[in-house]
Amino acid sequence: MALPFGETPGARDPRALAILARTIYRELRSSGFEARDVMALAGELLGHVTSEVRGEKR
């Protein structure tokens, strides 16, 4: 599933992003994921974003 960044109303609203992050975190924790699993997911996401940004700079 691709996320429509740039065209989504509110995508740049820090409050909306904070709510999204809190919701994802709560859902993961309530589904049995431990804090270390959430941290691993965050690291993976950052890795993907980093790769994409590096690709755009070339």
C-alpha cells in the first residue's frame, strides 16, 4: 500500500502526525508487540526513508 504523501490534506500538520504515531504505537502494543519490537520497526522505517532521501539527492 502506497501512502499519498504531498497530496494528503493535513499530512504536514504536526498534530496529525503525532496522533498517527500515537495510534500506531498503541495498536502495536495492544497487539502484543513489545517496546523493542516497536523500536525495531522505527529503525526499519528510518532506514527506508534514509534510502529514499539518498536516492533523491543523486
